[in-house]
Amino acid sequence: MSDAKTQIDETVKANDVVLFMKGNKTMPQCGFSSRVAGVLNYMGVEYNDVNVLADDAIRQGIKDYSDWPTIPQLYVKGEFVGGCDIITEMTLSGELDQLFEANGVAYDKDAADKIREANG
């Protein structure tokens, strides 16, 4: 399991935005992963996607790494942000915009506003 932890740690630290998910950004394999990837894709965020279904050690390892029991998991600048519910809430409140801005992560503000309009 230490190999998985090392791989996870290196991935999280080497990329500004990482989404550990079921499937990948172009073909999510669960509704929760699809929702978070959809938000990031729509907002034009460049991110690294890690398919936890491809490696059982990573699938369990990410839960241990974050001490968070569910997938997907979003990391920004090495910090765990949350899963689907948290990302959805942060998107709708504008907190996700603020997090991206504070960390120098490029995103489409108009797209973020459209998400809020459609769900307001």
C-alpha cells in the first residue's frame, strides 16, 4: 500500500488540479464522478483525472490518503477539497471560483455563472 500512497502523493503534488474518479474525464463511470468531471469540464479547468477503477490499490489508497470514504475526490494545489456534494455546493455558492482564483487555477467565469443561473 505504500507504493500506492507514494504514487497518490506524487500525483497530488505534481498537478494543480487532480480528480480521483471512477472512469475518466471523457467517460465517467458513475454519476457522482460524472457530476464533478462535468463541472470541471464545463468550467474549462485543466485537470489530471485518475481512474480508481483501473487500480484497486489506488482506489483504496486514495480513501486512506484523504481519510475520506468516497470517490470522487478533488485536490487543488495539493489540498483535498472534497467529494461530489461538497464540490456541487461550492460551485453553486461561488466558493469553487474563489478557490480557483486564490490558487491561480484558470477557469471560465461565465461558465461558472451559467451553472449557478441554471441551478438558482
